[in-house]
Amino acid sequence: MSTFTLSPIEAKLFEIFLPHAFDEIKRVAASDMRFVHYTSAEAALSIIQASQVWMRNASCMDDFMEVQYGLDCLFAAMRAGLAKRFKSALDGLFDGFSAEFDPLFTGWSPRFQRDTYLTCISAHDPEENDYGRLSMWRAFGQGTRVALVFNNTPFFAQSDVLKVYSSPVAYLSPERFAVEMERVVAGIEANLDFLRDQGHEEVQGRLFNAFRFAALCTKHPGFREEREWRLIHSPTMHPSEHLESEVKLIRGTPQTIYKIPLRNFPNDGLMGAELPQLLERVIIGPTQFPAAVSEVFRKKLEGAGVQNASAKISVSDIPLRGL
């Protein structure tokens, strides 16, 4: 079972400001669920050979408008009746706090897309080990597709070394989003003394991140079966000395990417991130050439130091139309 441990103060702050994410992280960690990255065979080989994962700018993702969807839900929830309670709760913490916070967040929010880099993964059930998830194979169109199944240890590490943060995606209608935001407001109202003790700067940072992650990690409920989690990096807000950037041509579009190194940082609390530890299995998507593709991945995995590589590879037998 995965380790997800927080200090009592950290756990309480997490529960107040990110209650939906807190519940989901505890549930997934307790179940020891794996994560999976569905991608093209080309991208999967690149990850294995270079021991790094690329993060693309939110504005270049296929579903880039979902950042706007989260913001729209957030602003709608406040307009719908939470604004007065929210303002009262903030000013009950620190005099004039609401007047400070509003321009801070509204000033930053237009920059979220261009200053956010993402890698998308999904929660993975053991029964999907042999064949993967049909909807995810379909999402990548033609060509050979691959699913990389990861152990979840580094995703729950309490480490700030990379300045990359993992978060579950919330699949919410605007109405349901408002219910979740009411939980945040109620949590603040119920913990005024505790939050005052944490100080103005700490509370402001926590609240800003709660709003930012609400914008970045909320999707329409019609996408629920993706069960997506996001790895998030904001180079302007949280620069990292360990992430390199580079301009790449992706499907004909030049764009900046950031590279997450698959390596451990034992002195900074990040373990289990090196490929031989991280990668649990490789699922080759429906393809006309399963033997040839499997052999290529076996050799590349062995070259990357993965033991017993053949046993880690399976080929999905889903009869996917259109091949």
C-alpha cells in the first residue's frame, strides 16, 4: 500500500482548501492504485530511452479549453451566492483580506494557460492490465499506441524538489462545482482560529493554490471515464532547477516543452521515480504488428535497466475498429 502521510497541520490545511482532491488522494493511496500514461508508441519509446517525460503547455493541449471551463465554473460559483460568505470569511481571518485576494487571483488567472505545463495520466485498475481502456486507445487515433503503467510512489511523495505537483481531475458540472466550493468556504468558516495561527502569507498562498488548481483540474463530467490526474508545473510561479525546457515540433506545431527527469532525489524525499522502479508494465495497444512492437519495447526496456522486461509487456486484444 502507498504511503501518503502528512503532518497534522499540513493535513488540516489540505482538507480545508482542497477537500475534493484530499478525499481522492486518500482513496487512491489507500487502494494502492497504479497510474497509466496512454500515448503514441513514438512518445513511449522516447520516455524509455531518455528517462524523461515531456510536459506541454496548457494552451497546446488537445483539450486546452478545459482550463477556461474550470475558471468559468469558479467565477459562476462565486456569482451564484458564495461571494458574500467568502468575503465575510476572509475578512474574519484578516482585516481587508478579501480586498487583497480578489485582484491577486483575477490578475493571475489570465496567465494560467500560458504559464502552465501539463502531463496527463489516468488512474489504472488491475483488471485493465492486459488490455487497457478502450476509450483511451480511441483517443489517440491511428498508429500504434502504448500505455505505460506506473507505480504510484513518486506521485504521492511529499517533495518539492521538482516543483511539479500531481492532482486528480474533478469532473464537475457548474452546479456540482458550486457545492465543492461551498465546502472550501465552510472549511474556512469552521477553522478561523486555526487559520489565523498559520499567518496571512500562508493562508493567502493556500487559497490562491486552491483556486488555481480548481481552474486547472476541473473538467466537464462527460469526460469522467478518463479518470485523469495531472502533473502540473508553472515555471514563472515555481521555477525548477531540475526541469529543462526545449522547443520541439509536435504534429507540425513548434512549442516549448519541459522535461521531467525520471530520477530519484533521496535527499529531497523523492524516491521510486527512476524507470526500473517506476514502470510496472507496458501495454501495447491494438496493432497489426504485435510481435515486432513487443520485441522493440523489450530491447529498449532492457537497455534502460528494467529487469524481466518480457514479463512486463502485454498486447491488448481489444478488437478496435479502424486499424
